[in-house]
Amino acid sequence: MHTYFEKLKLGAKVALLGAGGVLITSITLVTLAVWQSGQYNRLAQSEVDVLINSDLDHITQGIYHLVQTENEAVQHQVNANLNVARHLLANAGGVTLSNDPVTWQATNQFSGSTASVQLPRMLVGSRWLGQNSDPTSETAVVDEVTRLVGETATIFQRMNGVGDMLRVATTVKAGDGKRALGTYIPAVNPDGKPNPVIAAIRKEETYHGRAWVVNEWHLTAYEPIKDRAGKLVGMLYVGIRQKAVEERLRQAILKTRVGKTGYIYVLGGRGEDRGRYIISQRGERDGEDIWESRDSDGHFVIKSIIGKAISLKAGELATERYRWQNPGESAPRWKIARLAYFEPWDWVIGT
């Protein structure tokens, strides 16, 4: 190659060097342009990611605050209902226990196990509350509470030293449509942990918050009932079905737009509802258990989402990125989920 270059005439050498210089310059400029383009694309993608995350943050926080506000409003209503129930019970003469025992077939509201127990008759004023499971027949105090406030009410009697509480008068209905009379809240939950309602009552404190009532979740208030000697003999309950509250939020959540293809969903975070859709896209999969779902890379994405969410403090957010292929799609797509956890309802909120 060197010998060939030496044999060339001067004009050809100059032309060849000039062409080479232009080619090198062109290659350099193209390389620089490609590099700059890559840098620009990365910068642009970074800016887009920031905007997407900011938008997801605002939407997720907005839903979180919507749920928080609704919870606070309902709890205020429940507390007011408790005031009504307390007033009616006091006006009826308060609670005493007679020396005349009565037998109950007590049913654990969690396990369904039953046992025969004898307890003193619980009197309101001088009147025994009875054993009325018929919703069409009047039961003192609790029926009047429900008529006035439109929600459920119960009088419980303490069963034993550990603090199990038996429903001896109630407007809460069981699955057969009758009053859930004779069901009881055990002091210890099926998981071996103390029941938070009973724990509060045994400390002579009022419990406010979410609780399992016979067969579904309620937003509740429970307060101790003492006899005239100041002894803890039972508790007074009022509550509102959580599903009734959720329905007020469901449509607002389903109608919230997240770009062109995004949506908001709610999953249960713990217990039997762990990994179960409470609110799904367009409401089409509500109630479905997706705990074992994997993404297109085989990753247990729902387990990861819930694990991240339930570790969050109030108002904190987390992010999950995963590839997902819906039925009918030719290839998986990247998804970004912004997560929040509303602990009072055990709601994992994903945007």
C-alpha cells in the first residue's frame, strides 16, 4: 500500500489525502452526532420518567387522601352513633346481672365452633334482654339505636376471665338472615394474636376502627359496659359495613384516568384478603385472588407489590416495575406501578 502511494502523482496524492480527511471528519461528526443523540435520548427519557413518576405520585396520593378523608368522616359518624347508643342504654336503666343463670350455645365468630355456657341473665334496667334472634321481634336498646342511626348495634356480655364477649342483643344479622345472637368475639384471634377489640376493652378503653363483625368487615366503635359496682361485664358496639363505605369510593376510583392505558387498583394486604382484588381495572376482576401471579419474566409481582406496600408508613410511596402481557397482546409491555398502603383498611393502592 505504501509503495502504491509513492507511485501516485502529486495531484492524485493531494486528492486522496483530501478525500481521506473528509471521510475521517465525516466519520467523526457522525460518531459525535450518534453519541449526542444517545445522550439526548437518555436525557429525554429521564425527563419523561420524572414526569410520569410525578403524575403517578399525584394520582396515588390523591386516592390515598380520598380514602383517608372518607375513613375519618365515617369514624366521626360511628363515634356519634356510639353516643346515641350510650344515651339510650343509660336512659333504659343501665346494665346489671341477675342471679338467675341462662344457657347459651356460644359460637366463635371466626372458627364456627360452639360450646354450651351458663351466664347470669343480663338486665337493662329490670328487664332481661332475652334470647331474641328474630329480626321482626323487638329487642331493647339495639333496635332503637338502629332505627335512629340506621346502622348496626350490639350489647355484649363478658363470658369468662379471659374476656371473650358474647352477643346477647344485636341487630347484626348472620348468613341465615336472623340476628347473630349467641356468636362471640374471642379474646385470641385464630392466628394466636390478641384480638384488638377485646384487648382495648380489657384495659377499659374504647376501640375505634376496623373490625371483623360476624361475617364481614365493619368500621366500628366498642366501649366497655360496667355494672353499678364498676365491674366490667360487657361492651357496647356500633358499626358501619365497610363494603357500604367502599361503594362510595369505588366509582370515583374507577373513573380516575391515568394517561391513556393506566388505571388504579386496590388489593388486600394481609390475612385472608391478601392478594385479592378489592377494586380491579374497570371492576372486571373484583374478588379474584392474584397472589400467585407472575410477570412475563416469572417474577411473583403481586407478592413483591404487597411486600413493598405493607412496609410503607402513612403517606409514603413505593414503585414496582415489571413486564406484563395481557390476554390478546402479542408481546409483554413494561408497567410502572406506584404504590401506597392505607393501613386502617388494609388497602394496597396501586396506580
